[in-house]
Amino acid sequence: MVKSRRRSTRARLGRVSTDKRIAATEAAKTFGRLVNRVREERATYIIERGGTPVAQIGPVEPKITTMRDFVAFLRDMPRADEEYLRAVEDGMARFNRPRVPENPWER
């Protein structure tokens, strides 16, 4: 009698890291470990279903924005119309009114 030999999760993940492709079922079973590998090793994996690539999981590149980019954004932004600015000012004036505490002795 021949016993079927099933690979451990660790062995399967080791295999994934060498060829960077993984079956969708395997990715679902080991998703937490897969995400850890992406974070720690900055690896990118192709998720396949039936041998066809369907998705990719990889590290997110940080977006660096400078003050010059921010100034350009503000300069190129459309100007708000006067009615909107008036409504914002009215709302802020109502919100910022001093609140007088209620007198608990007054009935």
C-alpha cells in the first residue's frame, strides 16, 4: 500500500517563493503567510486559476509628495464659487458660537 504524501504548508510556501506563481486555492489557504512574504521580502506573486494568471499580489510603492507638488495641486484646483464659500462661512460661524452653559438653578 502506497501512502500519498502531502507537502506541508511550509514546503508549499517555499516552492511559491522560487517561481513566484501560486494557485488560487493555495493562495487562499496560505494568504496570511503570502502577505507576510510580500511585506518582508517585497516579493510579487502571480495568482493562477486553472493555470491562467488572474491576479497579482505585490508590495505597494510609497508615493512621495513634495511641497512643490502640493502647491501645484492647489494652484490647479478649480476655485469654489461665492455661494459655496458663503455657506461654509455661515456654517462655521454657527458652529463656533460660544456656548453658554445652562444654569441648573434656573427653572
